[in-house]
Amino acid sequence: MTEPTDFVAAWNDWHESRVRATTSPLGLASLVATHWLTTEPAAYQGLPGVWHASGGSILGTAPELHDKTMLQDGRPYDTVSGAEIVLEAGQDIEWGDKRIRYFERDGALALRLIDPDAATRSSLTDIDAFEPDPAWVLKGRFTPAEPDATRTVEAIDGHVSEDAVAGTVDVDLPGGEHATLTVSADPRGLAVVLSDGTSGDETYRFRFLTIASPADDGTVTVDFNRLYLPPCAFADFYVCPLPPAGNRLATPIRAGEKNVVRA
């Protein structure tokens, strides 16, 4: 059994790692643009050269980027040679302290600009959160979805897509509400987008939660203390999914992250 001091220490470590990740020079708060591309070369604010989409690739002509380092999944792998550039999935270009990043959604391609000098980063001082409370560590049960099941997902910018569904998690909340949460697969287990009785008032309008993979009998541990803010809470250029209807809970969940704290 986890001792209360261990529970609090583990939560504090998680919270501190979240603050470091979001306030770091290339963290979530440093996104200053998501430029959606067309098939016609065009200039975009803040970026050198001209860019367009071609199939699954992003093509650019930008002499200013000659000899700059290219990254694949965060690791240097090549340099830009000349003015012509091809960016593929998972690739960035180092442009001084900034990053030019490939982004794709449902076949549409965009360039993202990451800038450590972003006002959204320089004004960020902390992430406000509720005190960790073991009462919000609950047992639930996972029910897998039918193969190839999907659901309609609306993003914060109004985009609608059909995304894969992993299944549902049933959990009884303090106060009596029974929740059946729609979940998707995540490299760490199951991913949830939800709102609750605090959303838009005590907390940001919705939050994310990761649930560890189910046990063989389908049981899961739902630790609402690990509710965290979506990227769009830190910068306006993310395209976060909104919670589906069944994940919009009435119970106030006073656990996890609340809001961004700015100077």
C-alpha cells in the first residue's frame, strides 16, 4: 500500500516535471503559429521563404535555412543543403533558437513555429493545481470497443474528424455520479478528454487524463490527481479535441491541474 507521504511526493514530482516541460524554451507555451499549407507556394508570417504541401511532404524554398540542422523525432540527422527543403513527418528544422516543425491532421499539412521568446512562455510562471488527495484515486473498469470503432471528434478550432475509440471506462465518482468515459489508446495506456463541474470556473474549460493500461480482468486505476491542462491552455495555436458528450461530467472534480498562472 502506498503511504500518504509517498503519494504526495510522487504527485509533487509529476507536477514539477509538468511545469518544467511547459516552461522550457521549446515547451508547450512556445508555440506561436500553426500555418495550414496549400498546394501553392506562399509566404507565412514569421517563417523564412515560401512553403507548400505536396502529398505527405512539406516543400519549402528558404535560402536563409541553408546549413541549418534538421531533426527527426528530436534528434539531429542532417543539415539543410541549399535553398530547397523537404520536411516529412516527425521532422523539425533548427532556426537559431526557434524550431520549424512539420504537423499533420487528417491529411492536411501545416508548419508550426516554436519560439522561446513567445509572450505565452515569458508570461507563464506556474500551473495552479489542487492539493493531491487520495480520495480522487478511484477504481474503474475498462470495456473494449468493437474492432475499428470510431467516434466523431470536434477540435477546439471547429474541425471535425472520425477518430478511433479504444473503449469505455466506468467509474463511480464521489457524490454518487456514475461516469462512463470514452477513451482512446495512448502509448502509456488510455487517454481521456473530459470536463466536470469545475470546468470554465475553477479550472480550464476541459482537461486531459492518462489511465494506465487495464489489468487482465479489465480493472483500471483512475487517478484524477493527474488531470492535466491541454496544450491549448498554454498557447492559442493548438488544435485540442473537445470532450465528447459522455465525458462532460456534472460532479466537480477538485483534483489535478487548474489553470495556467501568468505574471
